[in-house]
Amino acid sequence: MAGMRSYQQYCAVAKALDVVGDRWTLLIVRELMTSGPSRYTDLLNGLPGIATNLLADRLREMEKSGIVRSWAAPPPVATTLFDLTDRGKALRVLLQELGRWGAPMMGVPQITNVFRSHWLVFPLDAYLVDKAPDEPPIKIEVRTGDEPMVIETVEGKVRTRRGTVESPDAVLEGKPGPILGLLSGKIDMAEAKQRGLVVHGSQKAVRRVIGNWAAG
């Protein structure tokens, strides 16, 4: 493909990496996967460290490869929006497995690490499980300093998304490390609280969705 390096190998893995293996490409997919249709400025905000010209280049390459589509949104948005095509959305399973594979490396953040709340979606989706699927659904709001996130049970499954919810069953407030540690099952409630986590509402609701770190 013009403008992109190729491994020049007749192998499905190599062909896939020809398209999604460049630096930043899968992180752009992550942003669109967690946010839906996004403005260019939204993508820049969710990708701290990327040069604006590199983002533009990657988006063009991803459109050519059929991963991303763009269109001019009418007023009041009145700007170009980017979104994943069906082929791009098919990368969700890959990102989920990358999130699971990378979760054990999510120790204490380095002081230079940047964080956005919605980045928790994929590591949490890899671990959270509804331990009481026959009980009424629950909603938990997660607050880590920038935008809130919602964890909710839906038909026996657990979904993490951006946003807020009225009258949540529980609210978790704190730094991302102890929140991820607790919800993945790596640390218990007592240790999470010792590390600064504040829990409002039902601890039972929180425990209902805690995953099994050891199983990952």
C-alpha cells in the first residue's frame, strides 16, 4: 500500500501488520472504539504525544485501508468526523486481547505516564465478570480525575463506557492504579482503600463485578 511499509510476506499476520502495525495506528483504533465518531481535535486529545501531521497521515492511511471512514458533519458540529468501518470495528477482539496481555504490566504508573480515564475500557473489559447475572443490573461510576466512566451489567455481561449515570449503585474515586488493581482482582478492597481509593455506595455491587486476576 502506497505510503506504508510492507513486510512483503505472503502471511496473514504479516498482511495484517502491514495495515495496523505502524506506531499509533492501533491507539487511534482504541480511541474510535471507545468514543465513536470523533473530531480530529478529540483524537489529538486522546493521543498525547502524537504530532498533528503524523495523526493526519495515519488517518489517511487508515481510510485507504478501509479501517476508518470520514465525513463532513452538518451544523451544529460542522466539522469532519472520523469513525471505524465494520472492518475497523472487527479489531475489537484484538484490542481486548492486547488489553488482557498488557494488564499485568499496569503496575504503579511512572511519573511521566499520561492517563485518560477511557483507557481503562480494554483492561477492565478483559477482567470484569458479572458474578450474579440473575440479579437486577447494577451501575458503578468510576472517577479518576478527568472524565467519569460507567461500569454496568447488561444481560449477564459487564460493559465499560464513557459517561455518567443517575443514581449509581456505587462510585469509585481515586487514582487509576488502585481502581484497576481492585476491579481486576489483583488487590483487595482493604489495600485499594489504603492506596487512596474512596468507595461511595454499595461495596457489594463493586464486588459483584471484580474479576479474577490469577485467571488472566
